[in-house]
Amino acid sequence: MNPEEARDLFSEAYDGMLAGERLVAFEAALDEDPELKAEYDELVELLDEAHGLGDDDSVEVPNLLPGVQKKLRERSKGRYYGDRFSLAKGFSWMPIVLAFVMLGLLGLAYAGLHMIQELEASEDATEAPADPE
């Protein structure tokens, strides 16, 4: 096996997927060429370090989302990630006034319908024929 073929098998050898004649030929190629063996050892060391990076649980991953949302909210002037209650400039009486106006209109409508029913009831009473008895 020449060095180029051995280099092509580096990842398979690292994963333990080489067996039989291919494994023997790969190991023989590494024994024959010290430079090739050094390359393979360096690759194994690098991959072992890379796989070990995710195992360190002592490092806390920072939560960047609130900061990004705050910057987007500020730069878009509240259009994105905005909270309409926290971005309000001051207290507004408009919703309270509108609620009272609607209650007043509802009261007037009720009083008007009640008055119409009273008028119809009084007209029915005057138009009803007297009992001949």
C-alpha cells in the first residue's frame, strides 16, 4: 500500500472500520513511513481533542438571545420584539373614556328600547276592546 492509499484510509482506521488484510496493509504502511505515521498520530490527537470539546460541562454557555432581541427592538424602534406596554410613553385615558362612552350608549339603547316597549304596551291597552260583560 502506498502512502496516498494509506492517507485515504486515515478516517476509516480512526473509526475502527478497517479489518483483515486492509488493516494489516495499513499498519505496514505506517511502519514503513515514519512521516506517514506522524501524520496519522497528529490526526488521531486532533480528532481526540475535538471530540473532547463537548464533554466539558463546567463551562456555562452564555444566553445571547435577550441581548440580541434588545438591540433589534432598539434599532427597529419597537417594531420587532417590542412589548407595547413597556414601550408606551405615558398613561393614556383614551381606553377608559371609550369604555364609558360605550357604556353610556348601551344604557341609552336599553332605555330607548324599554320606552318603546312601554309605549307599545300602553297603545295596546288603549286599543283593546272593552269587555262587553
